[in-house]
Amino acid sequence: MDIRFDFSGRTVVVFGGTSGINLAIAEAFAARGAAVAVASRKQANVDAAVQRLGAHGNPVRGFVADVRDPGSVEAVFGAVRSEFGPVDVLVSGAAGNFLAEANELSSNGFKVVVDIDLNGTFHVLRAGFEHLAPGASVINITAPQAVIPVRYQAHVCAAKAGVDQLTRVLALEWGGKGIRVNAIAPGPIAGTEGLARLSPGDDPDGDRSVKTVPLGRFGTKEEIADLAMFLSSSAAAYISGAVIPCDGGGSYESVRGIEEAGRFLASAPR
């Protein structure tokens, strides 16, 4: 193993880390020696993730927390600091999404996504700041919708655009303390709830959508995890303030799959 990707003795915290991409990120760090803490809203998901991560033989803790509640987020960091010490890698990945036309999107529906994706990211980073170790790596999980306008995704586009800018501002403000802040923008990733939710109803496996990806396939959760480890390693010591697509070259093409899903939604019986 390249010593730069050995995280033995490091502490990693992943919010939203009990499923999908975020669980894959947590597992990659656990497999490489890190003490890992994951947090999400459902106890059953937390329990399952802790059991899975614990199989790698390194310290693991799981917490029930809602990123919309600053108090519950702060409690996670307090417990992690007491047990594992300062945080070396912090991943903010909690997110929400659904398809809706803007003129039919309720104020509450818009607010829920902004509260989880944008406000939740701020709560995680704000609460985590005082617990970060010197040289810590902070990674936000964003989305192509942050820069590409997509029909039926007004709430997500707005929230993720905020996440991107928050990433850049904190890279400016925290760089003097040796803390690097970056973001990953995954494209369509196989086996994730996001891909299933945004695939057209008549194309649940995304067979048509995959044709829009230049590399000709969906990404894997492990490929996103690999990027997270790279950004947290000494190999990326001079990278901060970056928002990095990991999408097979499809930043502008892959959103056509979401467009197809939207067209299906628009034509569905009401």
C-alpha cells in the first residue's frame, strides 16, 4: 500500500455515512486503518453500517443525528473528540432529492432540500471546525446540478450551488490554519438511491441514460471513495477550494438522464 493512502491512526467522520456513496467512503477509510465515525438519521441504518465497517478491525462509532439540527451535529463531534481525538478527515454527504416542477414545488419541499444539503453542510462544517486536526481534509459531496440548470431540480440546483460556494469560501478562510476544503461532484453512480430515484420510470436501470456518459458506463461508489482518499492524502496536499467532477466526462451530458426522468414525471397521470 502506498504510505500516502495508509490512514492508520487517523480519525474520519462521515455525515450521511450509512448508505450509498458515503458508506463506501467510510468503508474505504476503515479498510485503510482509520478510526471511523458515521452519522445519519435512522438508527437501523447506523447499526448496519457500524457492523459492516467494524469488520475491518478498526475503531468504529455510529451516531443518530440530523444535519438540520446543529445541536445533534455538535453532539457527534463532542463524542468523537472524546473517544478518538481530533478529526483528520471530515466528509459532509447528507442529501435529499426528488423530482418536481418549480411551479408545483411547495415552499416546504424547497426548504427541506436546502435545509439538508446546504444548511446541513454548514452545520457540519461549522460544528466540526474546532475539532479538526492541523492539516485536516474537509470534503463536501455536491452534484452536477450545482452548475448545470436541470428541469425539475430547482431546489437541488440552488442548494448544491450554495455548497460549491461554501466550499470555496471556507478554503479561503481555513487555509491559513492548514485545513483543506474540497468538494466532489459525482455523476451517475451505479447502485445508489440517487440514480434509482432520478432514472425515468420506463428506464429504471438507466440503460438509456448510460449512453450519455462519454466513458460509456456508470461510475462506482468505490471510485468516489478513491477520490475522497486521494483528496485526504498527502498526494493532494496543495489542492484546496476545488470542486471536482467524477462523472466519466459527462458533466454536461449525463444530466440528460435527469431530463428524461423529468419528462416522464411531466407526462405521468396526476
